[in-house]
Amino acid sequence: LVKDLDRYLPDGCVVAVLTLLAQLNIDLRISRPRVTKLGDYRPPLRHKRHRISVNSGLNKYSFFITLIHEIAHARVWDKYRNKVSPHGLEWKREYQILMTPYLEKDFFPENLKQVLTTHMLNPRAGHFSDPQLVKALSKYDSEQTLLEELPEGAIFAIRGGRVFRKGPLQRTRYKCQSTENKKWYLIHKLTPIQSIEARF
Ligand SMILES: [Zn+2]
């Protein structure tokens, strides 16, 4: 498991993570990518052990943050069972306690560390509801380019292969024109770009 888990995690944490999983009696499963969630936690009811699953296909930092989020649920269960709300104060506190040592050393790249430090002051149920964190994390998705990084007028494709020309920003979305049907669409500025035509 050490060798396996090491592939999914940032350098220098696998021993600490495995120790935590063993201490808390957690079974970890790495699941196929799910669109509805990055990970989940199940308490030890019928099974004697906590169960956590985390999606494969996440970058190392997203994987780590998701895993720590779920481990915090296990610690809350051990202390409070189901007497507290899933992402309430008790969970926030456990999540902060688990994450703090990693924010104090050079574990995360500087930019991500800053964004995550702010995020951890009041973490929410899904860290993907924090656009700053999404943006900081997306940098590690195999060098992904985001729509907002392209110049206006750029021709680009999104997942699924639809092709657009980038237009002006409207709040958090860019007006983009389909090169196929010439209609305009609003596409979120943090959308990852699949491929870009070199001429703008
Ligand atoms: Zn949760």
C-alpha cells in the first residue's frame, strides 16, 4: 500500500498518512473518478472500520486535501458519533488540526500554501466551492491552461471537443462564440482548456 499510495500523494507525507489511517482504523479505497464527489467517508456501523474513498485522477495536492477532509470526518465520528453536523464546527476544527502541520512547513508550493491557509480559516463542505483554491489547485492538473489565461480572440476547445472563440468577460464567465454554430455561450473563466489554436 505504501508504494501504491505514494503515487497519489505529494512527496514527504505517505508515512504520516499511513500512520494516521492505521491509528484511526480507516480503510482507504481509491475509486474511479466520480463527477459528483472527490471523496467520501462512511462511519464504522456494520463494518468495524471507518471507510474512506478518494477519486483517482486528482492531482497530488487535490488528493491530499480531499483525503485529509475525509480523515477529519473519522476523527469527528470517534469523538462525537453522529451527534454533530457533518461539516460543523467540530469537523472544521479537526480538519484544521490535521492540516496545520502541513501549512507550517514547505509541503505545499508557496502560492497554494497561501490560498489554502486562508481557506482553512473557515473550510466548507467542498473545497471546490472556493474559487481561489480551485484555481491554485488547477495549476497542478498536468499543466492545465484555464480559459482566463488565454488572450481575447483565442480559438480553443473544451472537454468533449467543442470549439469556441474567446470573447469579453462578464462577471465570472467569458462570452465565447461557437465556431460551429456561431452562437454565443457563457463559459466559466476557470474552465480548463483542452487545446488551443496557435493563431489568435
Ligand atoms: Zn465532508
